[in-house]
Amino acid sequence: MARIQRILVVGGGTAGWLTACYLAKALNTAAPESIRVELVESPNIGLLGVGEATFPSIRGTLAAIGLDERRFLVGASATYKQGIQYVNWVRPPGEPGPDRFFHPFSLPSQRSGSPELLPYWLLGGAPDGMAFAEAVTMQQRLIDHGRAPKRATDPDYQGPMNHAYHFDAACFAAVLAEHGQSLGVRRHLATVERAELDGSGAIARIVTKEIGELSADLYVDCTGLRGALIGSAMQSPFHSRRDVLFADRAVALQVPYPRPDAPILPFTRATAQEAGWIWDIGLQKRRGIGYVYSSRHTDATRAEEVIRGYVGDAAAGLEALHIKFETGYRPEHWRRNCVAVGLAGGFVEPLESTGIALVELAAYLITHLLPGDVDDMERTARRFNDMMVARYERVIDFIKMQLPHAAPRYGVLGRQHRLRQHPADPAGQTCAMAPSPAAPAGLRHRPGDVHAGQLAIRAVRHGVQHRPRTDAQRLSADGGGAARVRDDPADGRPCVERPPGPPCPGRAIVPRASAAEDGQACRGGWLIGWQPRRSAGNSP
């Protein structure tokens, strides 16, 4: 059996260097007898660097590779991110009522063994007008008072409030490159021209313009959307999901602050627009702003007008970057001795900052599933692919769940999201989510688990909906008689459970706000949660 002795990461940037660092740290590649980790990147291919947003899992990843937090914050122009603010997703500007809601990263305040807060909020236990996020966590209050999620004395990547980061992608890649080389990663500056295959269809070597041939036992493709190895050489097919998520273009601006002491957003702001939505990310020295849109509903000229109108006078003289993409993924991220990470493996519009979290997950899985010898690579590839496909589908479901709520602002596009049937959903429950496919047993991966997690789903579902109009009532505070949310196993409909009593012993479903909301599955349906999507593979 041939032992794996060398791994070559092809492509730098966040995906390439984060993967290389994770591998090098876990494998102790600096040791002479260890597996060697090398990276080749072109000095002539620049990085987008439009600004990146992350999930809280990034803290564990950066801690795992041993990167000092202060070094990261300074070098990557990073700022704290405490959640996501959605603007104009429920109603268009000028219409009465709240125009935004917040998805916090901190879990609802709850002592161990005590009742959860959601059912009490749903049953009217909070003051009128208090949003779900404000009622169950203090994170919104901290943001309102300009407080950070951690104190100066807290250890690296730890703090009382859950948080992630915003950072400049190009600066972050430079920090990772320096750190990776300190971990033993060997760096090659060269432009890859082609990959050559052996008789079995695996990659035998890659050929570069400047330094000739490079070979390895495992090749990690981090070449971005073009997928130079996994697509061009290995011919791994791309599974498009543009029939579910319509956005396929973006236009971005790098906007300097008007003054050095300008306030920095401590969250990602997502503002609904006529054919998509705008991200607004606050870095230390500038804002990264971009408009994600559907080319089937607008064109590049109009899209640039929209983003410049959003930015205002500060957009004058700034050059816009136009980006084309297609939502989807490769069902075979790993084929023979080549595995794709990041954009080479797939892309989903960044509404929930999924890009880097999927890179984290891929790096983690490659490291901990890495076979001892080349002969086991096919079995490892099947396991890796199953996990990545399950996660991509879950992320797509989660984003699809949110888009119909933007119908008032999205116009035709929003209505189409509401009416469009999911291919695996003949019943047309466009706002529903499928139960998460079961991951293969034996490995409980951590990075990216927050996607479509309970808190995220509830923050979105209850952020966009009004609390039902019910009379305030005295609720039991003891754990034995506390209300809780559960899914009714008989019909899959979430309900609030509370102590037995009229009108329905054992459980009670909170009523809709009005009879007029009946049948509105997306905005006025089951106010407590979501109704699982039915498909041929799901039990009734």
C-alpha cells in the first residue's frame, strides 16, 4: 500500500490558505516524518477582496490552527460581527410597522434545565412590540449601546457573547499565508497551466509556467469558480440549483468611510431590493457593499444604479466590480485524488455568509477523514461527498426559506420565490424546509453546524412575522409545567406544549393572528415554526 506523503493545495486565497493551515497544524507537517503540505498560487491572479462575513464557527477554526487573535484582527482589518440585520424584508419602505429584524448569534438566555423562552414570547409573555431577538437574548441591547461581544481580558476567540468577524479577504489571505508557512507549508509562486492524468484517470502531476511540474498524492483544488482541477481535468459535473435560487450576478463597491471615527456596523446588514438584496459589511477602514441579483429580473446597468443609489454620494468615482456566478455544487467534490474546496466545489448566494463556513467544513473533513494510504481514497471520497452534498442542500433550503418573505420588496422576483415549487416538493410548500439529511455516522463535524440550526431558523421565522394577537396570560415558571415548542409527530406541525388544560389537554397550537392569514404558508402560516416539506423520501 502506498502511503500518502504529500498534499498539494492548488490556489491561494481564503480557501487555499485556510485549508493548508488546517492540514499543516493537524498533521504537524513541520516534523520531518510527517505528511508534507505544499501550496501553489499564481502571483498574477488577484483576489476579489470585496469584504467577507463569517459564522461563529470561524473562531474555533482560527483557534485550531493556532492563529493569534490580535494578529488576525490587525492584519485582516477585521471587525466583530454579532449577527445579521434584515432590512425591508417584511414590508417595503414607508409602510407602517417595523422595517427590519435581527438574527443574533447568541443563544436565547436560558439556565440549564429551565424552560425555553420562545413559547412564552409566542404566547404574549413579552411586552407588545418587542421583537423575538430582543426578548430572548441581550445581544441586540449590546449592539444598541455600542458594546463589543467580548472584553479585552477575555482569552483569544472567547467571550460572553457569541460572535463572528468581518474581514478584508485579501488581507486575511496574506495573514494566513504567513501563518501557514510558519506551520511548515511550502509555498510555490507559479501559474498552473494544466493538469496531466495517469492511466487510471487520477492526476499524475500539474504543470506550471514558472517552475515546471509539481506532483502529490492528493490535490486540493482551490482555484475558485473555474475549478481548474476538479472541473477541467477531472470532469466532475456541476449540479445547478438556479431553478431554486435565482440570483446569478453581483456588483460590488469598496466604500471608504467619510471620516476616521465613523461608526462601524457590528453586524452584516442585508437590505432587500427590487431584484435581489444588498450586503453591507463594515471593516476597519472601509465598507464592503454588494448587490446580489437575478439577471432574469434586471440587468447590470440597473443593478449598478441600485447599488450606487444605496451608497449615495460616497459612490461617486468608485469603480464597480461585476461578478457572474451560478448557484449549485459538484456532487463529487472529491474525485479520485482531487478534492475541491470553496468556490471550486460550489457556490450559494452569501445571504447567510455560507462561503467561508463551507470552506471550514471541507478543511475539517479532509483533515479528519484523510486516509492513511492511497488505496483508501475512494472510500473516503464517498464519505466526504455525502457530507458536503447534505450540507449544501441544507444551506440552499435555509436560504430559500427566507427569500419568499422579501416579496413586498422583491416584487415579481419575490412572488416567484413564493410560487416556485421546489423540484422535490410537488406540494409546492415553497416556504417549508426539508428535514436535514442524516450525515454518515461516526463523525460529528463542527464547522458550519450553525447553518439552518434551531436558533437561525427561529430568528428568521419569528423575525419576519408578528407575534399572534393573544391575551397575555400567566405562565408557569417551573420546569415541570413549562411550555415548550415541539413538532407534532402526527402531522409535522410545530406547536406549543403546555400543562394539560382546556381547550386541548397536553398541547395547544397558538392561533393565527386572523382568519385572513389562513393558507398563507409563507408569512401567516404556522406562526410557531415551519411545516416540514414533504417529498417521496420523507415519511408522512
